[in-house]
Amino acid sequence: MPILNRIAAFEADMTAWRRDLHLHPELAFAEHRTSAIIQEKLRAFGVDEVITGLAGTGVVGVIRGSEPGAEAIGLRADIDALPIVEATGLPYASQNPGVMHACGHDGHTAMLLGAARYLAETRNFAGTVYVVFQPAEEQGGGGEVMVKEGLFDRCPMDRIFGMHNWPSEPLGTFNWRVGPTMAAVANLSITVRGVGAHGAQPHNGVDPIVVSGAIVSALQSVVARNIRPTESAVMTIGEIKGGNAFNVIPSEVTMRGTARWFSPAVGDLLEEAFGRIVRSTAAAYGAEAEAGFVRTYPALVNDADSTDLARRAAEAVAGRDRVLPMEHPTMGGEDFSFMLDAKAGNYIMLGAAREGDNPQVHHPAFDFNDAVLTTGASYWATLAEQLLPRGGASA
């Protein structure tokens, strides 16, 4: 069963929705226009209920099948944008300066809206489908907030599923993985305090820039020499700020970065080593340092049963030879992990590569590939119909 004909019939509508969302991107917990549009469309589609207020701008549409059933599933899309200046030059490029849909959440939203429209029109399933539109995936952990504010109490479901466009993989393919699939994340912060001095008289000060350089170098030993080679981890310093003149040694330098891992034991080791190295390296140079290791997202872990169900639906849409296992997990983070910590489910990747120039997510020139909209919407619809079949058949 390829792309569903009924979904293919409103491909132009989905494209228009997606480009409108791209034109008006909104950051975490400020997706007010986006949320209002989602609510308006769900009501126009005739869903049974629209739940609002979870995590502020979150929206859940409730769609009941043509036959009663005790089982229910959730389908989740993220709706927020990134603080990036867009450089696509497209007619529908962002009108909000410094804000851009650079990760394809506009496409995720449009695909789930397309599936919601189809499911509300056909209701070819038994039980309940919850279409979950989650804010603040990029910053703020909206997935965690929705769970804490009672998503699964208000919307009791057996499993929940997520999907992300994957522009490095061929258009219309799917990639799946069982177990750890995306990494746990921590934000790193460092403040190094030395003694300021004239740049020509360094002996009168304690140079925090030199100390910071030593800290950055020392931190590279954590993954290289403290983590078991068969484990995966990343520790990256991405920002260094200090000084404002060519001939002045500043008194303070600040740094920020990220750590990524899969195993909880590795996360604990990273946190301990980070704090120890930052403080002791600074002390060795006669400076002081503060180290912050703030865990944000846990690792995203797919359970085997849900992944089998997701793979079966993907194969029905794309064909078995175009649904492949992920060769490796990714060190990217995803707050859908909070939902999978609370409920069985799966997160699958949808190939969306373009011919020629193909910027990846979080790039100023990235644009979601509209050619995959019907594939994604058909996957959602097929998943619902397979997992919640009419007539009491087993999923």
C-alpha cells in the first residue's frame, strides 16, 4: 500500500500549510500563532475534541474510530522553530527576524495535520488516536512539560510514536532502530576567574584565557581516555568569551558547551570528570573556576515491540526495501525521550534528501522537502489503521 490516495489528493493543502508555518516561525513556548492554526484546522477537520493548554501552546486532537475500542495510540509532532537567521532566499522565507524553521518542524506539523484530516474523515479504525502537537522541542523541553502536566492522564494511550525528517537519507525512505537511538544531553557552563593585568605585564595577573585554553585541551581527554572505547560520548566546548581589548588580560572568561551520551553510567562519569578537570586545571594555574553540568534530555530509547509496529507501517507505505535499520544511533538530542520514558513507543526517521544542494537541519539554508509530506502523513494514517484495526483483529 503506497501513498494513500485520499492523502495524495490534498498534498497541495499540506504544502500550503507547511509554507505558511515556515513563513511565521515561533520559538519555544511562544508558538501562539502556530498553536491557533493547529486548533483551527483540527476543529475544521471535525476531530472529536481539541485539548489545549498543555505546556502552554501544546495542542492535542482526539479522534475516535468508527468502532469503539479500548486501545489508543498517540502520534506526536513538534511545532517550534530555532533562533537562526534564515538564508534560503525563498518566497516563503521567515518573516520573523532571527527565527527560522531550520529543523523541519513546519513539515512535521503539516504531515500530522494531514494525517489528522484523513483519520477524522475516514475513521477506518477502532479505538482512539491522539494527535499530539508539542511545543519547545529545541529549547525548553516541551515534551517533559507535557508529560508533567498530565498528557498521559488526560489522554490515556497504549503507545506513542514520533517521526523526524532526515535530509541525509534518500527521499521517502525510513530508518528505524531498537534501543538507544538519540543521545542524552547536558548543557555545560564554565566561569574562569583570574587576575586582570596589562597585556605587556602578564606577571602581574593570572590570565584566564591561558587557563581556559588548558581546560579545553584537558577536557578532550575525558572521552579519549576515561570512557570505555566501546561506549559513545561527546564533550564539546562551543563558546568562549573573554576580554575586550588587544592589550588587556581580562579577569574572567566564560565558556559554554554540550555533552552527549547513551548509558547513564557514562553520563555520571562525564559529569564527575568535567567538574574535576575544570576546577583542578584552574587551580593549577592559580585561578578559580565554576563548572555547571545541567542535564536537559535523557537518551531516546525505542522499545522493540513498538519499533516492529512502526517498521511494519513504514514498509506498507514505502516498501520493504526502502525501510532500513539505522546503522548507528545519533548523538543529537530529542525531548520525545521524556514521552518514551513514560510510555512505550518508537521514534522513526523519514528520508527527505534533495537533489543537488542539500543543507542539513539547523543550517540557515535548510528547507523541509515538501515532496515527502504525503509519505509522512500516509505513514501516520497507516500506523493508526494497522494498530487499531476494526473488527477486533489483532495488531
